[in-house]
Amino acid sequence: MLAFLTETWPSLLILIGLLAYTTASRVSKKVPRLPIALVMLFFAGRVGAAAFQLSGASAKALKWADTALVIILCWAVARLVFALAVEFPARARNKPLPKITRDFTLFVVFAVVALVALRTYGDFNLAGVLTTSAVLTAVLGLGAQTTLSSFFSGLVLQMEHPFDMGDTLQYGDLTGQVVSCSWKSTRLQTRDGTLIFIPNSDLLSGRYVNLSKPAGCLRGHLKLGIEYDAPPNTVRKVILDVVRQNPNVVATPPPEVRLTNFGDFSIEYTVLFWTQLVYDVARVRAEINNALWYALRRHGIRIPFPIRDVQLAHEERAHRAQLARAETAGLEQVLENVPVLQPLTPDERRQLLATARVLTFGAGEPIVREGEPGESMYIVRDGVCHIMKSDADGRPQLLTSLRAGAFFGEMSLLTGEKRAATVRAEGDVNIIEIGKYEFSRIVLAKPEIAATLADLLSSRQQDLQQAAAQHQEPTTLRSSLRERIRAFFDLK
């Protein structure tokens, strides 16, 4: 027993260390998992061979045991080299090796190593083995034609390399991502999360489309019907602005908007865009459609219903007129509560309201952007907006939130100053926009209002400066604002 332990203790220690490493790699993700099962088998075999030798086995049996250990050691070295030189680099590039390629390569390597070891160390006659294997191969080939066809079809697919793991394939009515390629079939995962197994022979002989190649992005399209009164160039500009703002749409190739048909009650436009989300073009299309609804509504561009003349059209017009009067009354109340507009008379506010626009923004959409030029102010009719300002590193920081009745952009309206911050809609928000053109008619007709507005602006600016730990003399600030307002509106 002592002789046995003396001869085998290094192999036992190494075997225990390998078992501990295997356990640690399964418990912790920080420890890389290595294919060391054959290495462990080799050292376990050495322990077994030592026990076999002490038991008084014949020289021939010991020779076959040594040959078996040599084969196992060669297999272990080949497996480790293949993993470190091929599998790990492929996994690091996020392109794992297909199972069929790995298994076939290892099978060929193991077979060659085993035959060489048998011939070199075991003085084994390979002629009989090759003859027997040829007969066995013929028998198995006749009985497993379908399986072998799929196997060799898989090898051809790997040699041609028409797709990688993770590519999106369209096979007939099925579309999914390639998640594995085994000896028998290629597995696709659809958008619904189901797995589709396609025999390699069917995939090789059939027709399929690789949506991920050659450019790695796919062109999506959507159709849109717009009213005849909207100028095509305006419609095209609005749609392109929306599409370009979508983060999942690539800039090159650029998106396009084509006027494709004059329908019975609308003009049909086709929107073409490219996206890298090959697997989820439908989601990108839905995002664009959602943003288009808000953008078209803000620009007064309608998506018309089918038009029919009916006898009760006059009642519909009367109903709409009643709703418009109620809408106007509500907007007048909102404008009356805005401090900057309180110096105006009710008639002047109604005059502003006649040309003001009510814009609707969706969740996350920017209403104004920091640093952009502007000549209008905005009043929150309903909803919530977030004011964001960039810090020293250019990252947006939330300053405050605005709710119904709050206003912003008054400095741009009265002085033409660039936007001091970005304002985004939290959810659906309705905004009243008052522009310079509408406001200038009141200021030009009533120049003395410039001083009153300067006083209001200076008070508001003083409050903002105090919140930001800045300070400027009220008199200097008021005088500066008066001059800027007069210059902006060309007041003599």
C-alpha cells in the first residue's frame, strides 16, 4: 500500500486540484471553464494503472493500459489546444463556433490521434480495422441516409459559411435568429420566443434569405396617407425629421420619403429607412408611426378618413363650432394667468390666441433644445414637462418640472435669446405656442408695453439667478432687457 501511495500521490494531488478547479468554475463566473475532463481522466487512469500493475497484471495488459493512457493524454492536449486557439477567440468575437463544426473537427482529430497512437505504441494492425470500418460504414449509411444527409449538409453550410450565429434568417414564412447549428438541424428562435428546428438538408436544398448580410442592416418601409391640402415638400420634411430622430435608424444609407400614389381621399407616401435591428424591424416601424402621429398633429397635417357627403353635415359643423368656442374660452383662461401676458388687455390676448398654435408632444419628445435659436414662448396647457440642462461634461441634468399653467421660452420670444435649456415631455403634453410674428403686432401697436415686459422679465431673471447663486443689479438688468426688447422688435 505504501508503494502504491508513493507512486501515485502526484497524480492524486493533481486530480484533486482539477476537481477543485472544476467546482470553482461552476460556482463562480470569474473562473473560466476549461475542457479538462480528459485531463482528469488521464490522471485517474494513471492511478488505476498503478493499481493494475501492483496487482500483478501481465505485460501485455500493462502495454494496452499504457497505450490507452497515451491516447487519452493526446486527446486531452488536442481538446485544450482547440479550446484555447479556436473556441475562446470565437466566443470573444461574439461568434461562437457551431456545434457541428466543433464536434466534427474534434472527431477527426481524435480518430487520427487514436490510430497513430495505436500504431506507434500498440503495434496495432490497422488494415483489419479499416476493412471492418468500411463494411460498417456501408451498413450504417444505408440505414441512416436521412441523418447522414443532414450531417453532410451541415458541413457544407459551415464550409460555405452563408450565415453566422445570431444572424436573422427568413425561411419560407418563418423568420428567426440562428441560435445553433447541430449535426442534424439548424435552430432558429422567432420573435415570439419559439424555437424552430430546420433539417440541414432542407436548409441546403431550399431557399432562405439572410437578413443580416451583407451590410448588417435592413431596409424597412411604411406607407402613410396624407390629406391633399398638405404640400408634399412640407410633408416630406416633417416625416424625415421624425425618422432621423429615431435612435434605431442609421444615417447611412439615408432615409427616403417617396410620393407613391394619389388615392381617392389621400396622397400616399412610402417611408424607407435602414436599421440595424434586423430582428425587430416591426418595433422600429411602430416607434416611427407613434412619433409621426404627434409630429403631423403639431404641424396641422391630417391623416384623413374616407370622405363621404351626408345630409347631416351642417349638424356636424355646428357641433364642431360649439367645441371650438369652448376650446377658445379655456385657452383664454390659461393666457390670463401667465404673468408675462397679464399686461395685455383681454382683446390683445384674444388677438394672440387667434394666431397661436396648440401643439401635442409625446413622451420623451423634445419641445425645445438647449442652444437652439428661438423666437417663441410656450405655455403648458396640460401634462408635465422636464427642464434639462447640460452639466460641464455635457450630460443632461434635470433642473425642474413644469405642469399645467407654467410657461417657458419668454426670453426667446421677447429678445431672441437662444434656448437656455432643453424641455422634454414626460407624457402626452399639450403646449400653446406664441411666436414673435403674432406678438410683434401688439408690441408695435403699443410700444410702451416693452417697459412693463422688461420689468416682469427682470423680476423673473432675478429669481432664477438667486436660485443659481448668481447676481446682477436689478436696475442694470431691467435697463438691458428694455434695450434688447426694443431692438428685437425694431421699436424706435
